[in-house]
Amino acid sequence: MAISGRAVALALFGAAVVMLSPAPGLTLALVDGLIVILIGVDVALAGAVRSLRFSRSGPTSARLGDQVPLVLGIANDGPRTVRARVRDAWPPSAGARPRTHEVEVPAGERRFVESTLTPTRRGDREPFRITVRSLGPLGLAGRQGRHSCPWRVRVLPPFTSRRHLPAALARLREIEGEVAIRGAGAGSEFDSLRDYVIGDDVRLIDWRGSARRGAVVVRSYRPERDRRVVCVLDTGRTSAGRIGDTPRLDHALDAALLLTSVALRAGDRVSLIAHDSVPRVSLPGSHDHAFLARVSEAMATLEPALVEADHSGIVSTVLRETSRRSLVVLFTELAPAVIEEGLLPALPTLTARHTVVVAALRDPRVDELITGRDDARAVYAAAAAEQTLIRRRELTELLRRRGVEVVDASPGSYAAAVTDTYLTLKSLGRL
């Protein structure tokens, strides 16, 4: 049984009447009896909570930051009208509004109420339960019960780097020769023969074609299609570190989405691997444009694991998943514990068969600390920041001497820098 605020107000009024009465004892008995009778009648006439049936409709997935409109259907199979307050409980990170609904559902009919989710975290969001408080016609008391109506909204990564997509695709068209500006020797897949012009590389001259035409012609190349790109996400403990309010892993997901989108437009085959101490996600290579949606779905539930990444296991997984030469983009942290102790011992096996890019995210706060000179504390912080940057540069040079391309960029340019590196390698025929 549920008691409403109106019943409490009635009880307080009764108490005031008793206090002013010349015969408080008799008045108290009469008032209490009347209140109990009214509450009992109200409960008896309240619509049955168990007679309600619930259903849901609406989107089952959305990007982080988008609003998700949902509709909750309430059907009354009982013989009485149900006047109720319905609380649809979601986890706080779902951002459900409003939290409660006032509804009146006549017998044998159905009503619909709307709510909006504004999720604040990636992953699956599911409701806990529906609590219904059905009041009687007097509004003094009623019945309360719980229902379950399962639903799931998968919150996908926000893909904020989508704003860089037009510029990346324009560069891709330029590389592929779909616009007027075209590099004659870009790529390594033969395209056509054209007349020689001053400035062309003499190594591109096709002597047999020149003999047939009676004029000097050169071979024109274009970037290869159907190349392999493997996005590898390090989901170990370093991916849990935050840059501003966002975990490093979320920045890596955003950069991987942009790279995947551009590579698919280029006709390349993309695969995704997420790994820490064990594999978390492994999506086989595909050049279908619908693959981007599958990548977003797989990324939605990824969370950092507070364990050291097993780089030997990462390399083994990459070699097992792709046998053809590929571009392997490893999204990880540029730190001594990660690079020197983890990646370098396993690197020769990977670079022998694939082109490797290490994509690291630089914290802009470190650049800010370098300028600090206000007091002793700021000077010490600046010295530590400078030492951090020196160490990152040393690790970058160490990786480049091993034949690895390195991207070390701040959050604002991180996704674009990774994709630009891919396009540069593609234009050079190094995929």
C-alpha cells in the first residue's frame, strides 16, 4: 500500500481538529477511524498495478551526445481505470528525462508516455525497473508495484573527428587522380602512359611505349586499392589515462573511426583488433562501407583494462589475423614502459611483414607546464615536463630507426594526423 501526500495533509488536519476539540479523546478516535476508512476505501478502489502491461519503442543505438527519444506504452488489462505515477528507472549515465510520468489509463485502453535519454558514457544502457504507484479516486492512498520491460540502447563513440572527413577525402581524390592536381609518380599501381614533360623522373620513361609512339612517354601510377589496414587498439592500463575529461582510449577510438572511414572510401580492406592482456575485439578485414557501423558497434562496449598490455600477444594476434602485407596502426602510449619494455622486443617480427605506425596522443598540459616560471613549484613542473618531452622524442627516434612511422599529436589534431600519415604512405606506395 502506498500513502500519498494528500493523506498526510489529512492526518495533520485531523490532529488540529483534535487539539481544538473540547473532548480530545473521543474526537481522536472519530478522526482516526474516519481517516482509516477513507484510506481503505481509496486503496480498494485503486486500479490494480498487476493488470498493467508495458512495451517500449525507439532507437536501439545512438552516438554519444545525441538525444534518444523513447516511447513507453502502458496497457491496462484490468476492470478499473488506473491513475498512476510511473517511474521508469535508468542508470544515471543514461540521462533519462523526465524521471516520472503521471498517467490515467482507462480499463482496456493504452496510453503512451515519452522520455528522452542523453547518455554521458559509451556502452549499453538498460533500464532497471518500472515502479508504478496507482492511487484511488480520493488520491489518499493506493497500490504500488514493480514491472520489468527490457530494452537496450547501445551508445556508440561520438565520432567528433568526422569534421575532418571532407578534407581527408579531398586529399584522397587528389592522390588517386580524381582531381586536376595529380602526382605523376604517386603510388605503385600502373595507371596509364602519358607524354613526357620536363621535370618528370627519367626512371618512369617507358622505352617500348616511346618506340611505338615515336615520342617519349612515361608511366603514370596510382595508389593501390584493396590494400590492408589493421587498426590495433591498446586497451591496457595506459589507455585509461585522461587527457582533459576524456580517456585516451576514447581519443584512439575517434581516430580509428576517421581512419577506417577514409580507408573504406579508398577501397582498402580494414580490420580492427582491441587487445590488452587478452584480445577484446577482433573484426576480420572488410572493404564494405557498412563495416564502419560494425566497427562503431564493437567499439561501444570497449573499456580500458587496468593491466599491462601484452605486446607479444598483440603481435601474434595481428600476424594470425592477416597474412598479407598490411599497414598496422597501433594506437598506444609513447612511454618507456610501453615502448622499451613491451613493444620493442616484439617489433622485429611485425615490421618484417608489415608497415607499422605507432599513433600516440600527447597531453597538451605538458606543453603548458614547460612555460611555467612563476615560482619554484612551477619551475620544477616545467623541468619535469621538458624531461617528458625529451623522453618522447628519444622514443620516437628509436622507433623510426626500427622502421616505424610515429604520430605524436595533441587531441585537436590527433585523428587528422593519423589519417594524414595513412594517406602519405598510400601516395608513396608503402602500404
